[in-house]
Amino acid sequence: MLEVKTPEEVLRLIEKAFHPLGRIETVPLAEAPGRVLAEDIRAEEFVPDFDRSTVDGYALRAKDTFGCSDAVPAVLNLVGDVRMGEGAAFSVPRDSCAYVPTGAAIPAGCDCVVMIEYTEDYGDGTVGILRPGAPGMNLIFRGDDVHPGKTVLRSGRVLEAQDIGALAAIGKTEVPVCPRLRVGVISTGDELVPAGQKPGPGQVRDVNGPMISALLREFGAEPIDYGIVVDDEKLLREKTGTAAESCDAVILSGGTSAGVRDAACQIIGDLGELLLHGIAVKPGKPTILGRTGNRPLIGLPGHPVAAFFVVKLFALPLLARLDGRTMCSRPVHAALSESFSANHGRMQVSACSLEEKDGRLVATPVRSKSGLITQLAGADGYFVIDRDCEGLPKDAETEVYWH
Amino acid sequence: MLEVKTPEEVLRLIEKAFHPLGRIETVPLAEAPGRVLAEDIRAEEFVPDFDRSTVDGYALRAKDTFGCSDAVPAVLNLVGDVRMGEGAAFSVPRDSCAYVPTGAAIPAGCDCVVMIEYTEDYGDGTVGILRPGAPGMNLIFRGDDVHPGKTVLRSGRVLEAQDIGALAAIGKTEVPVCPRLRVGVISTGDELVPAGQKPGPGQVRDVNGPMISALLREFGAEPIDYGIVVDDEKLLREKTGTAAESCDAVILSGGTSAGVRDAACQIIGDLGELLLHGIAVKPGKPTILGRTGNRPLIGLPGHPVAAFFVVKLFALPLLARLDGRTMCSRPVHAALSESFSANHGRMQVSACSLEEKDGRLVATPVRSKSGLITQLAGADGYFVIDRDCEGLPKDAETEVYWH
């Protein structure tokens, strides 16, 4: 029998026992949001590819305007007009200027732009400049945003809208991403019926199957539903073997009775190697982890609340390891609305609601008997109490996680 | 000309000028994650529908075990064995017990379960109970999780995995949600080419189109791409009119030059009503908002960074108003890595990276010339400086938002 491990030990074990799959597929830019970048992205061009004005005004040489003012304008010859979307095909000689709209190219010979508000077009081919320019003023230089070779995004990042913008800017319309992980989901238990079926005496609907599939979808993996298996070692062994052959990972849940737990351990051990049986976390202790090669086989407790937290805390970090993903789950800070006691020696997790009161975020623990999933519904996040801690008093600041 | 409004005034204007569409469609449970619930969900049954054991053990009457101990066990007759997934078809008389696995139904006559660890099966049809039971011990009662009429989830919630679990528990396999908002996206500018095309002299790739579409997808709306329109009032008027006819909202971006901005104002005014021209926020000031009926027409600045923040701060809350969605963007707290100055009189937004240093979250502002989108790529969030504030010193605690 393997020892119960602490949450930190489990996360270290995950790092050691599994490695990134290193697979790559290419998707169009429009389908890239939410996907995991599989390679560093380097720019191959200058962005912008020309010096560009940031205002509507006159491009000119700063030194031709030194000392000018409302009272003594610098009078320059207007030699042209740059249109948006065209290059500046002419150059500007001394004591001259050219009109440029915001975003347009700056003609050769100019080193700044004076805003139109500080100028006066005399209508006779000359323009009065009422404020002196300075070199670089109101300009974006060629390559200010990106130059060839610059790393724009790092592999492992989950792509967000601003990243899509950057990829568009450098012309990357095909993006190398990690293929979605295919994760087999199996619910076990003689008492389970599918959610669409009315439970008979002693039966309950399968909550874990749909919930774990939803967690996987939110994460960006593809759940493969293997349905409900009754508590029969042979059937469970067959189903688990089938799932392991065609998926990148398999998540079993249920088997709440001791006999079935042992069967799951046995099956996982026989299919490959059992790595872990038991995590010092409440809820979630009877968790099993094994592998066949680099393919994780995860056995979750049957209680939905326990299954939920074990997926959040351990299964998703494990899947992130497989697709080389950078995980960053950042907590928000909130004051506890009431005291919360915990058992020394194991980490404890509780769902909570969040509410703003007097400009302060307040977390109210959701008190639930293990397994009562509807208590979790509508919760806003969860907080964790370390295993060295015996509880937190009312008003204690706690860190609340969700995503 | 309309006055520039403060961000608070804009959010109040959105509440006042637009109302929820109130449309409903039904989707299967597996497709419900991330969708906006369109109706309150009430349970119609008890969950569980029977009294249930939370442990493996013996169901019995507590009073038959009062005072028992290791030394003086209560000896009870074993009258049955409840199987998982079956009702308890028998009842348990006085001084008797029945074996129940975790999650199984409790036979009539019993009021608690004693864990198997505290019992001894003598093998002769009797069981020794070594610890006294207490009424309700190790039981979940019928309806403890849900009873008929209980509101399990409220309309407006964006459904997450735990909500999917609750819906499965009560047998809701068809979920009433708000149809995805269809949002037309139009980029304007003579200088723009599609991201897949190499820019010629004076041209740049369209960043806003793909980025705004990605923001809409992340939010759960359906972007409808109307492509790039050159700076021509007639063409822009036609395209905007077409988009407004078939979408729930239209977002224009670009038109950075003063003439085009005026054209956009004119077009929005002609199609319906101009509500707003200018928000006291940096970047993002030249934002336009109008409506035709309850359909918003939004004109964003052409600078990608400004467009990004205006979508996050104003366009998404507006879309949330249309689908009756509860928005909750909760900030994380971080210390500023360096001082950040701001202009009194307008709100200022800056992207930042987040890093953990010495157990503390540190936010480093991303310094960027307006429009430099690749600086935003890889950023972890943004913080906001109020318009009454002239800046923040190094180490000041700031609130960082992303989702």
C-alpha cells in the first residue's frame, strides 16, 4: 500500500513522472484563442515597417522650428500631403513641411510632427508653425513595436485576445498550438443512472461525468465520455483499457466503496504503474494516480465535491504538464465572513461565495456535507487552508481561487 | 457635439439606454458550460430521493447502542445487506442492523450508521457495535441537497463546471440559455491590409479585427467579420447599415483621423441616435456610442491598445447588459514595481505583467506608445488609475484585472 502524500509531494510527483507530449498542430488565427502555444513566436519583419505619425499634423525638421511661437511662427513651404495607406513618395527639403494624418508614413527628411492644432495654413502654399518641434516628437519609428527576431510570445502560453492581436500584427495567420488533450471520463457505481434518467429506489444521477467533462472543456481539453460502468472489476478493467488506448489521459470517478477502490488500484497497477494512493487533502483523500508510459490514469473519489476539487487542484495541473502549459491561477484576497476550522495534518478546501461589502471583498464558506453538489453551484471560488493550520478566525484574510 | 463623459457616467448610460434582449434558446447540458443562464433553475425533485449513508457501515437505531464500547459491545442481529443502486426493501427491527455501503439507501427503522471500523461481524448472524451511534450520524437525509422548489441557479449566471454538476444532479439535461450575441466587427482605414497580406508602403496589418473577434469569443459572443472598409463615408455607411440589420450589436474600429471620426458619428447618428462621443479615459478617449432601437453601435479608437481597453471596460459590460448577464470581474492585489504617473481628470489604464516575488504578487506596468500591440501580448492583466489620482508610487498596492 502506498503512503498518503501531501499536496506538495503530489505536484512534485506530477512534474517528475510525466513530461510534455511535444505535439504540434496548426490552427487559423481565428481559432487560436484559448489554445496553448506550442512554439515561441518570433517576428520576421519590422512593425511598423515605416516611421509613422501618431497625430494629425505637419511633418518637418525640428531645427526649422526652433524658437517659433504664436507671435513669431516659423513659416514653412507646404510641399506635399501624405495619404493614409500610401508611402511618402517625396522627401521634404529644408524649411518645408508635409501634411500627415495619424498613422501615415513620414516623408524622408523629417524628424518630427507638429500637431495641426499648433499650426496655421496660410493658403498660399506656406504653413505657420506656432510651437517648436523636437526630434522624434509624435513619431513611432520603424520597428518600434517589433523588429525581426524579437520573441513576441512564449511557448506554453494560453492565447488570449491581446496575443491574437500581436499575432495579426506580425502576419502570423497560422498558429502552432498543442493539440487538445483527449481525456477519457468514466463514472463507476451501481447506484448511478445518466442525468437524463429518473433514478429508481437507491439510485442517483451521475453528476461527476457531466461535471468533469465541463471542467475539461473549460480547461481546453476534449472530454471523451465512456459513460457509467457498474462496480464490476472485469467491466471496469475493459473500459479503462479501451479508454487508455485511445486517450491521452483517463479519469475514473466513483467506486466509493472500499472494494471498488481496491479494484481501481489493481486495474491501474495492472495496466501500468500505480504512483499514488491517497492525498492529505479534505475533501479528496481517496485519490489514485497511475500511469501507462506518459499517460496518466486518475482515480477520483465518487463524492462530486471531492471530485471537483481534486480535478482543480491536481488533475488540471497534470494535464497542463502534458501540454507544456504555463498555469497561473491567481487568487483574489477576501476577508472570511465567519471562522472556519480545519484538521491539522491535511490541507482543507472549501467553496465560498464572494460579495463586496463596504468596499471590501468578503468570502462566505459554503458549508456542505461531502457530496452535496448543488451547494457548490453558484459558488464564486474556493479557498485553501494549509495542513499546518487548524483554522482561520472571522475576518481573516484568505486567498480565493477560481480559474 | 456631445460632452466627454466619465467612465461611471458611461456605465450608467449603458444601464439606462439598453435593456436585456430576453431571448431564450435550449442547449444540451454538455454544451452549456460558458453559456448565460436565461431563467432561474428550480428543482422539481428531492436530491437524494432517499436517506443515504456517507460511510461503509451498519445502519441501526442509535438508542440500541447507547453506552456500548470495545469492552462492552452492543450485539445486534444482522437482518440484511443493502446493495448499491437498490432500495432497502426491508425494515430493521429493534436490536438489529443492516450492512450499508457508502451512498446506499438506509432501511426503514434506522436513524444512523456506525462505520465498519467500529464494528465486528461475529459471523453467526450478529454484529458487535463498539462505538455508540447518534441520531443522524453518517447520514444524508432525503432532500438534504435539493428539495422541490429550491432555486438552484439564478438567471444571468455564466455556467461553470460546478453548475453543470448541479444541473445533472436534478436531471436538467436541457438548459435554457441566452442565444449567443451576434456582433458585427468592422475595421476602417485606408492603411489597413488583412493580417494574411504583406503590407505595402504606408500600410499596416489589421490588428483590431482579429483581436476584437477574439475578445468577443472569449466573452461568449459570436463575432461576425465584416472585414476592412476604406475611409469612405458612403462605403462605411452601407457596411454599417448591413451589419446593424443582421447583428445584435456593431463594433467599428479605426477612423483615427478627425474626418473619419466625424463620418462615423454622422453615420451612427443617421442610423439611429448618437449617445456618446468621448470618454475621459486614457487610452480610449475618442470612443463613440450610439444605438438603433436596443442595438448598440460602438465606434472604437483605431489604436489597438486603446481599442482593447475600451472593449474590456465598456463594450463587454454593454453586451452583458443585452444578455442579462451578471458580470463579476474580480481584481487580484499586487504591489507596483515602479511608480506610475497619470493625468488628473481622466481615468488611466495600463497593461502589466504579474510575477510572484518573496511570496508577494508584483505588477510591472507595460510601458507602450499607444498602438503598440505586441507590448500587450504576454501581459497578465491591467490596472486602473482613478481620474482623481495623479499617479501611484512604487510598492503601492494596486488591483489588477484580467477576466
